[in-house]
Amino acid sequence: MEAPEFNLGKSAGGSGNDRGYAVSCDANSNVFLTGWYTSATINFGTGNLTNAGSATTDIFIVKYDASGSTLGPKLLEEPLQMAPEHAK
């Protein structure tokens, strides 16, 4: 199997601590990115997602098509609640 050619790079984020967590692709070459952020807002090129509060970590999922166009970032409405074994 031949390795795919890398021909697209994207950046997104806000002014706080923002992290991508997982990336996946579907059969139509759409790319899905999940992660979390503490910024007041985070932008994926189609407008801002607004954090639920100043001391919270919110979760996002964003979908890109094969050409890299953003098809819809979504905020998961509840702030991130980490399990005790992951809290630091």
C-alpha cells in the first residue's frame, strides 16, 4: 500500500490551552477532529465556538471535507468533567 501524499495543513485555536485529541477519516475523505479547549473562544475558520465559562474546559468536534473546508465545528454543551484518575 502506498502512503498518501500530504498536501494540506490546517490550524485552529484560541488564546488559551487548546488541544486536538483524535483524528479520523470516513469513506468520503472527510476528516473529523476532536479535542478540548480552555480559550474563551476557538475558531476553525467558520466562526467562533464560545466556551461555557472562564474556568471550564469544553469539548469540540469539527469536520473538514477532502479539500480542507470546514463543514461544521460543534461544541459539546457540557464542560469536560475528567475522571479522578485523569485529574492532575
